[in-house]
Amino acid sequence: MPIGTQGASASLPVSWISERAASTAREMLVQLAAKQLNADVAELTLANGKVVHARTIRSIGLGELTH
């Protein structure tokens, strides 16, 4: 019998992989922002396409981090 995936049986691993990749990307972007904003990663939030340092209200857009 061939080994393969069918229907919903493939969605769980693909979903998990996608979520893990997104989580890793978020972590990397926040780390980049921390360097550029000279802030601690724990003080940053990611929302609405920006990484924000709440204490100083400084922010950087995700597009700026990728260039």
C-alpha cells in the first residue's frame, strides 16, 4: 500500500508547519526591530504591520525591516 496523504489528514502537519514558520518570522522581525530601535525584545509588540516600543512610542514598519 503506498504511503501518502489524503484530504484532512494532510492539513494538520501543513498547518503546524505554516504556524511554526510564521512564528519564527515574527520572532526574527521583532529581533531586527529591537536592534534598530535600541530596545529590549520583551518591550516590543507587533501589530498592524509595525513593531512598537510602547514605553517610547517609537515604531518601525515591517517593510522597513525587510529592506
